[in-house]
Amino acid sequence: MATLKTSILGIEFENPFLLASAPPTASIESIDKAFEMGWGGAVLKTITPDDLEMIEASPRYATIKENGKVICLQNIELLSHETIQYWVDGIKYLKKKHPTKVIIASIMAPVVRQQWQNIVKRLNESPIDAYELNFSCPHGMPERNIGMAIGTNTDISILITSWVKSVATKPVFVKLTPNVTDITWIAQAIESAEADGFAAINTVQSFLGINLDTLEPVLNIDGHSTYGGLSGEAVKPIGFRCVAQLRQNSDLPILGMGGISNWQDAAQYIALGADAVQICTEVMLNGYGIINGLKSGLLNYLESKGFDSISELKNIAIEKITSHEGLNKKSHLYPSIDKNKCVKCGKCARICSESEYHALSLEKECMKLNKELCAGCSLCSHVCPKEAIKMCC
């Protein structure tokens, strides 16, 4: 029988599914409920110095939907409004009631040694399992030189990581921002400061758009808006890329996240190098109950592959990711058209001719391929409305 149990830096996880630091982990009561429902752990909504002022905007969420389904969410939500003592007491309560659950404290402060270390020293009084340094919030905080402003500056990232490591009694993960030209560059700097692991990714800085009727922002606060953090299914490819790049350049544990909505997404993150995963937006859209499908789906998948645990799935795809130069350029695939599915709409031929190659044509209500002109790019197979085209040798 396969198991979802795993161990990271000596921390025992009953399953690899954690609630990410966000509104679903904003209160002890909510986390308690999530633990009762089967989540393996939670990263607390980011804890800050008690005197750090945070005033929320309203509204602070906006979405893009396709056929009624949310494919991405932009938010300008800030951090925890609770005191450090609230969290110290709450962690003690949760650990007493749920001793097998993993609790990670996300923390953030201005670039002041005393403020970072004060948060850590006080949380050290609780049975916390690990720390997650929020160097990556893309909105509300950078103008105060915290959040993403830290995670895009190697010198400051090294400095704060060192401050925290000098007083932390538990492992320290650093949550990285994708809003950089090369995530491995900042990760290498943080690793040099002896961070114990990475969490990736935080949200992608974005602007959701303009309402063309009102000519005001989609996320509208009294006619104005600001840049926010994009999450949900649309950012998943960015999360995949960042986790893979981190794994290719480091052996440190990685808590992967970004666009996870089902067990298949989680399995892909693990195959790309994540040790466990964090989920936020899907929980905000559909509730804590998604954990049942996540656990059963991943467990069934492991058993179907003959894997005993997620450790056998971890990193399995990394060796298959190479540079463009390292790809096999000798093989050539051609479109094969299923005549039973093809409705002779001619879209593939039109797109092919308007996108460079002129390899497809509609002749006497029959699709024809000129192999000498075909570059094997596969665009035709993606634009076919009936999925009648497959790429073959």
C-alpha cells in the first residue's frame, strides 16, 4: 500500500497538502476546521510586527472566468491583522489538539534586525514546526520596502535570512517571488545565507484589466486600482517553471505552489522537484473540502504507478527538462488528420498559411498536407476545433 506520509527536514507530514499563507489560514478557528477535514498542515497568514499598520481596500479581489470557471484571481489582500501573541497562543492550541499536523509561521517585517528577530523569538515560545520568510508579496508592501522589495534584492535577502537563522529554533524556508528575471539567482543568494528550504511561488504581479463600458479598472476601488497578485490556474506554468529551475540548481527542500486545483497538479509539482505543496486559490474558490479528492487522487495515482510514497515520484521529471540547445532537432513529426473527426472547416490550413508554412490546404473538401513545406511545429493540432489532428512520425 502506498502512503502519503513524508518527512522534510525532520518534520513528519501525514500528507503533502498544506494550506498556503492566505485568507484560509487567517484564524485559529479556520485552521482548526481545515485540520479536522484532513489537511496535512498550514502556513499561517503572514505575521508582522504588532505596530505595522495595515488598512485593507474594498473590494480586493477580481477574477477572469471561462465558461463560468475562474481561471485566475487577482488580489490586493494584505497580511494578518492578528497580534503575535494571538498566534503564539493559537499555535499551542492547535498543536495540542492536532499534534500530527504541520504548522509553519509565515513572517514579514521591515528591514530592521530587531523586528524580524522579535517575531521569531516570540514564536519560538510555541511548538511551531518551521518558519517561512515572506520575501515575495507583490502588492501593498513593496512601497514600504518589504515583501517583494526584499525578494528582488540579494543583499537584503541574505541579510534578513541570516538574522532569522541566528535566532530560529526550527527550519527556515524562504518564499520566493516569480517577479524576477531569474529565480535561481536570488535562491542561490538565500542558500548562501543557510536557508533550510524554499517555498515557491508567491503570486505574479498583475493588472486584471479595464472595463470598457465604464473605462475604469476591473478591480475597482472608488474608480481606481493598483497592481495586485495573480493566482489560480493561469499561473501554474510559471510555478512549474520556477520549481523546476530551483530543483535543477539546488538540493534544498521545496514547498511548491501556484495554480494547484487538483491532485494532478500536485503530482506534477512533486515530479518537478517539490517535497510538498501549498494550496490557496482553489480553497478560496471551493473550500477546505477539496482535500478529500486531493488525497485520494494522489494516493490512487501512486499505487497505479507502483510507487510506495511521493519520494519515488519526486524529481522524476527533472532529467527530462533541458536547454533548447539540448533538444533533439533530428526528429520530425507531421500532422495526421482523422477523417472521421475532420469537418473540413479549413481552419488548420488558414492558420498554417498565415503563420509561415503553407503546408496544409483544403482541396475538393479534403485536407492535404505538403510534407516538404511542413515544419512539424504542431500549431495546426492545437487550433483544430474538433481535435482531429495528431502529430505523428
